[in-house]
Amino acid sequence: MTGQQLARQYYETLGRPALAAHFPALVPRMAVGLAGEGSECFGFDDALSRDHDWGAGFCIWLEEDDFRQYGAQVQAVYDSLPAEKAGFPIRRQQDEYSAGRVGCLCTQHWYRRYTGFPAGPETPAQWRRVPEAYLATVTNGTVFADPLGRFSAVREKLCAFYPEDVRLKKLAARAAAMAQAGQYNYPRCIKRGDMVAAQLARAEFMRAGMSMAYLLNRRYAPFYKWMHRGLEGMPVLPRAYEQFAQLAQIPDGPRAAENIEGLCLTVAAELRRQGLSTVRDSFLLPHAAEMLERITDPELRRTHVMEE
């Protein structure tokens, strides 16, 4: 049983009846689900995930006024639920690391915690200030119930993805980083015999390349340790998951450089397919320059190509 399945079962069999019994008038204003931090929110949890902060649990999001008036009472009911479900422990807010992951939460505070704004970013400058992994965190998981619809309205706005100018800026930055780290610096480091710098260049290329794949799929890249896992099954660049896995296993040297070039060739073709670039070269820096020129916001278009 996955964490998402366990959370839904725990809510439907024990949580919902208890909340309805104690707060019949408040339940129609509650949003309930499981989203946020943790592998189970992304659907990436496995047997190893159960060694810490894993188990049956769910989130109850209340609007700010309701949270101020009823939050402590709702949390007390949540804390009174049975200590295990289907043989698994119940997730509690036990310490500073697990606080705010399950139980009664304020909708506006929750979105502000991850995006800096109670209803998410609005302007290009605000969107650029939010780390991509935080946007992945705030849009993952599942909403089990939201009669009022306000929690889901913010979520749907964020799931609609970046404004196109911001996406273009990030795509340009990723293309430039892939070109600099992978196509230019990596083979030069190999020729110099500087293997530490070569490995750093390869790692930077992989980070930028995987982020590029997410941007081309209009999805937010999660925390680094889940970036590769999340590529599996994506419709755009469907071989990216396999290609990055292969690159990670190849020893440093000319063969790794060839694989890097192959990945860049695939990305360049996809940029042309999406109408983001007309450049025929596999070197990604000219693609970055063209995408920068496509940005309509003059201030954003003037920023350095490597700047996110």
C-alpha cells in the first residue's frame, strides 16, 4: 500500500466520520488530502521510505478565519484518531521536521510557506523568486475533498504552470547551462585530466538537462533526489529517464561526452518541434539566445542568459 492509498483510506474510514461528528457545519469548508513534503506526496515512496516520517495521515486545510477560530480544535480531533491503520503508524507533527506536513493547516499559510504568497505568485518577478522544487511540492499529491474550492483554485492556477515568458527564461538558462557544463567544459576537463571538475560539470549538466525535460513537459522539477525518478513515463522526451540513467553509469571519458552530445541533440530537436527555436545546430547556446529573444517582457529579456 502506498502512502497516498493509506492516507485516503485513513481519512475515509476514520478521519471523515470523526470530523463530521465534531464539526458538521465546518466540514463543507474543509479541504482534505495529502500533498506537500515527502516521497509519498509524489508517489515515490517504497519500503525504504517507511523508516522515518511515514504512515497513515492526511492534511486538513482551512481558510484563515476558520483556522484561527477552529484550528486547534480540529487538530485535537486529528490527534485523537487511532494510533495505527492497517498495521501502519499514524503520522503526527512530532518535531520541527514533521511539523506542517499533516493535520490541520491554514490554506493561506501553507501556500505562503512554499511560494511566498498566500494565493501563489502573480507577476513574472514573483514566479522567478519561487524555487522550482517548492512549486513541485505545492502541486503534488491528491485532494480528496474540497467543497469550498478555494484551496483547489490556487492549486489549479499553479498546476497551469509558469507564465510563458518565465518558462522561456528558464528554458534559455537550462539550455545555456547544458551547453556550458556538458558540451563545452566537460570534454575540456577530460582532456586536462581534471576529473573532479569533470564530475562537477557532468553533475551540473545532468541537473540542467533533467530540469529542461520537466520544463518541456510543463511540469515542475522536484527536489534533486527525485528529479530522475519523476522523468519516468513523461510524454515529451520519453527516453530521457533511460538516457540519464545510462549517462550516470558511464565512466568519465569520451563515451560520456558522446552521450551528453546525444542528449543535447534530442533536446535541440524538441525545442524546434515545440516552436521554441529555429536553430539547426546541436550546440544549445544559440538555442538559448533565440529563446531569450522570444520573451515579450523587455526587462526579463535583458537579463543574463544564465540567470533563471
